[in-house]
Amino acid sequence: MSKLEQFVRNLKDQQLLLSIWFENGALKLINQLKLPHKEEILTIQKVEDLAEAIRNMTIRGSGAIGIAGAWGMYLAALHSGGTREEMIRAARLLKSTRPTAVNLMKTIDEIMDCVNGFEMTPIDRIEAKVIEILERQLQFEHLLGSHGANLINDGDTVLTHCHSGALAGSGYGGRALSVIRKAYEQGKNIQVIACETRPYLQGARITAYELQKFGIPVTLITDNMSGYCMSVGRVQKVVVGSDRVAANGDLANKIGTYMHALAAKEHDIPFYTATSSHTIDFSIQSGADIEVEFRGAEEVTSLNGQRLAPKGVEAIYPSFDITPNSYLSGIITEKGVITHPFSQNLQQLNSKVVQ
Ligand code: RI2
């Protein structure tokens, strides 16, 4: 058994909810499009098929697609003997799948940094890098979860949007759900309101599924109910993930996040993003520089393949929106919780070493 397969076996022993792993010479993926009704495991042999799985949301969530990027590069090296040409081709292909989540770009760049200078990179060099990335992500989930849990009080109801959980990350609780899971494990009596997240319904299908598995009480609402729930005192905190955070703290997250942030501000409810330092993109100054992915309009005109709107009606589907930093109470990271002024404090975080 290779070092990598041994590593994956150890991960599985930790009772994690993995979205992607390596077994018997191939990648295994939970098909997130089929959850919660079917726990289907797909086998992927080729980097092209992995790229398609990222593009079509079979695997999704910014942390998870970052991990998938690293695995994809490993797969490319395994089949090509690590030739430079193939590594460059795989990196381009994988990066072209989804434009907003920065973790995908960063993990691929990390692998490219470790192959630079080699015409044929030894596979164990890439294997060691993949292990380093996976270990780091998992450690971050525990750390950011603990920092974030300190913000949650006994008796709180936490509203979350989309799915920022184990299957969107490295298996413990991703970002937002790591905060919730740690608070729950600390013995706090908490509840979660999960927004369904039209049109892909990640909240209804996956957040609700995971919270049920963890035994954490969850109530599902449609996205347009958050203002009501806040106005009647049913929400004490909002915690969401993020696909990219700009140097000034503006964040891109699932479409609808901005709307919840506006309502939270109106009702004086603390609004946090749970993320990691790897999701902060210091190369962009503000949210205006973040590319927002647009997906097929048929996801809006239809539901589960069934047409809702009259034929010929135009629709748009921006997959993310930008929440300006002024709506944020804090950015929860593995190094601690960052508060205003974000530009300054995020720069300081950049040089801080994880404790
Ligand atoms: P973490 C998702 O996007 C949502 O934006 C969600 O909040 C985020 O990724 C979860 O990822 P999609 O991939 O912030 O479902 O937890 O389009 O890494």
C-alpha cells in the first residue's frame, strides 16, 4: 500500500465525512448531486473526468474543490510519469473548471511549485505535497472551528447559507459547520437554521443531511425567510463560508449571502464568515476584483429538471455574490478571528504563524 493510501486509511479511521479520497489506484468521489437520497460513490481514473466532476458540481464547496485540485494533479502525475508537459496541461484544465473559489487555484499552484525544475517529477514528491495539503486543511478545520465556537453562546440559533461543511472541506466540518460542530461538542445547546439555497439546494440537500448526521438540531427555511426569522428574534448569529476573501475583507460566497448580511445588519445580528488564510486572496484589493461565476439559466427556470417558468422567459444565475466588509462582524480563520479594520488586520494575519 502506498504512503498516500495509508494516509487515506488513517483519515477514514478518524470518522470523517470525506468527499474525495484515493483507493485502489483511483479517485473516489461522493456524488453530491445525488445527496441526500443516494450516497453514491463514483470512481474517477482520468483528470478530464475529475475536471468535469468539478465543473458539474458532483464535487463542490471551495475547500473540497481545492483538495480535488491537488488530487487531480496527483492523478495526472500518476498516469504520465509526472512529465512537465502533462502537469502544465492538467493544471490549466483543472483551473478552468470554476473561477471564483481561490483554493482550487492555490492548491494547484502549490503542486506546480513542487514540480518546477523537473522534466519528470518523482511521484513521491507530489504524494508528499498532497498529504501536506490534506493534513493542513483538516488541521485548519479544527482550529477555525474552535476559534469560531467561542463566539457562539449557549442557546444560540445560528443561521447558515449554502453548505460550508464536511463534504465541502476535508471531512470534519468544513468551515461554517466546523464552528457549529465545535460549539455543539463544547456542550452548548445550539440550533441551526439552514437556508435551502436555490437553485442547487445545497442547504436543503447537504447542510441538513450533515447536521442530521452530527445530531445537531436543524430547521430548514427557504432563502426568502431569513429576514422574517431575524425580525422575530429566531437568529442570534449568522455564519457562512466563503469562496474568496479580498485583501480588504470583502467576500464572495454563494448567491444570497449578501441578502442575509443586509438583513443581519438591520437587526444587529453578528455576521461572520468562517474561512481559512488560504481563501484570502491578497492579490485583489476588493470584492469588485473577484470574478463571479455564472451558471446555466435553466437552473433558475427549472427545478430538478422540471420547467417552472414559461418557455422563452429569460433568467440569470450568478452563482456567487459579494458581501462588502462593512457587513462583517469578523472573519474566522485558523489563526483567530479577524475584526475591523480588515485591510490592516488581514495583513497582520498573513505574517502570523498558526499556534
Ligand atoms: P467553504 C459553495 O459554493 C458556497 O459558496 C459555500 O458557501 C462554499 O462553496 C462552501 O465552501 P459551491 O461550490 O467556504 O456550492 O466551506 O458553488 O470552503
